[in-house]
Amino acid sequence: MKCETTNTVLTYILGVLALLGVIFALKTINHSREYRSLTGQAAQANTALARVQALANDTLIFNQKNPNPELTRILQSAQSKPATR
């Protein structure tokens, strides 16, 4: 009788651990898919940010060669704003 009880308890524990293993495997798969998706989005955002920074630098260089009061005011207002992250 004691062996049957032990066997039942151990079988139950094994079933619970197997179920938890499946659940954690599925969660890992979902997290890795989400990570890949977010990595792609981050790369696109970084590319867009680099383009905007390059445009701002080109505009600043252009304004130094050909001063324009309106452009200077716009550049100063853009530089005075803190970066939002």
C-alpha cells in the first residue's frame, strides 16, 4: 500500500513537471519571436534616427555657409530641446 501511494505521488509530480516544462517552452518560443520582432523595429528606428541626425548636421553646416536668420532660429530651438527617451 505504501509503494502505491508513493508511486501515485511521484507520477503526479512527474506530470506536473512535464506540464510546466511544456508551458515554459511555449513561453520561451513566444518571447524569442517577440524579441526578433522588437530587434527589427529597433534597427529601423535607429536607421531613421541616424538619417534625422545626418539631416540636422547637414542643415547646420549649410546654415554656417549660408546664414539664414529663420533657419538659425529653427536650429537653435531644435538644439535647446532635450532628447526624449
